[in-house]
Amino acid sequence: MHAFLEMLPLVALLIVITVHWQQFLSLFGVGQQAPEIALRLRQPPLPWMYVSVVLSLVVLFEVLPYLEELVRGIRAEGSRPNRGSN
């Protein structure tokens, strides 16, 4: 589970790079376009249903498993015997 949680942000970044390949190349001066680094709102905006479904899936498949692993790690750390004291 831990490796899966580490890979999701990397895969998301790779998908964005793939979709905007020319802009990615232009960041290094290799692309055919001028780099656009300004933040702007998408026109037309994405439908609210699309955004809510994507955010729900992120919470379901990224945030909740991460929190579950964090809780299990904290519990495991608390159940280990203290090796420093004699």
C-alpha cells in the first residue's frame, strides 16, 4: 500500500506532462511554443459534477488509505517495546 500511495502523485504529474508535452519542453527552451507559466481559470470551467467526482475519488483512493496507514503506523510504534530502557 505504501508504494502505491507514493506513486499516485508521480503518475498524476506524468499524465499532466504527457497532456501538455509542448509546454513541458518549452520550460527547458526546447519546445516550439513560448512557455506559459501564468495561472488562470479554465474557460469554460469544468462541470461541477466532474470536479466533485474527481475530488471524491482522490479522497477515497489517496487520502483515506494514507490516513489508514498513518494510524496503523502510529499503533505499531506504540506497541513496540522500548529498547532504550533497562
